[in-house]
Amino acid sequence: MGHGERSRNSMSQKQALIVWGGWDGHQPEEVAGILAGVLREEGYGVEVSDTLDSFRDEERLAGVDLIVPVWTMGKIEKEQLTPLINAVKVGGTGIAGCHGGMADSFRNEVEYQYMVGGQWVAHPGNDGVTYTVRMKDSEQPLTKGIGDFVVVSEKYYMHVDPAIKVHAVTDFDDVEMPVVWTKTYGAGKVYYNSLGHQANIVRMPETLELMRRGMLWATR
């Protein structure tokens, strides 16, 4: 689905906006398509865009229940960022995403990082590291029934907000590093998953189920 195209379903359904772009190494268009498919299966009307100008219209964002950014690095203009921040903080629109597409975006924008609850700072060993993702509470709705699992991918070391609620972790020597977290930002709910270096990791059953649950949870 290209820029500006919206599912032609009843406006009573939940509406999601997925915006992809930035560094191509994270395969943002493909990842956006995967996440759009998950949401459509859940009955959402989904708009997929390849421009940050999608954030400029505050009235438009007011009709969106969930925003999914898939945009690594890059720069965002004030006129794009401010409506995004307001949609979540004031309007209560949810925001959910994964890997660098949400937590390594717009490195100069500290308010965006504050909203997300963390920022990527390192991935020792780069891609191809084997590590275990552990659920913090196997009875919590976001993680119940998923169980611990092994990933061969980038392992994200993050700077994180101490206010986040951590749902899954991995280990860096003696440091327990958050992998999945939630938080609130004003009136909005925020969900983040550090997995998803490329589309094959997003398609892993565990990652995809975590993202499905997280996107639904964050929805206004």
C-alpha cells in the first residue's frame, strides 16, 4: 500500500498510521508491510505512508488511534514532530514500534526520545549475535504464553527511562537490558520492542506476537 492510501472500511473501526523511511538497512518498507498486515488481520483501517509530512496535520492525527513509526535515524522538522508529540501526549493516540525504527529515530530530538522511553546507543558484535530474550512476567497479558526464546540478530544496548515498565529483557554481562517495555506519555500509551533489525526478525513468531499484542495494547 503506497503513500496516502487508506483502507476503505467503516470509520468506526480502529485507525492506524504507519510511517516508514530513514535508513534502508532496516528494510523499513518491508517491516511496515508486515506490521500493517498484522493490524489489518485485527480489523484496523491502516494507512501506510513514506513521508514524515504525514505528521504535519494535527486534525488528521486526531482521528488516528495508533501510530507506528518505522523510521531509523534521519531528521524531523519541528512542524512534523510537534503534531506527533501532541497527538500522543494530549490526544491520547497510542504509539508502538520496534528496533531502530522507533528508538533510534531523530537522534537530536530529546522530546521524541522522552516519549519513546529509550534510545539505542550500541549493539556489541553487530549483527549475528546469539542471545536469549527472557520474559519478566509470564502471566502478564503482553507476554503470557510466549516464553523465553533465542534470537540471532543485533543485540541492542539502550539508554532507558527509569519510568518504563519492562516486560522482556536480555543480558549484557551483569546488566539486565530491557527488550520490551511500555510506558505512558501524557494521555497516550507507548509500546516498544528492541527486536526487529530486519524483516526476518520481525517475522519470527515470538517477535510478531509481541508486536501484535503491543500494538493492540497501545491503541487508544
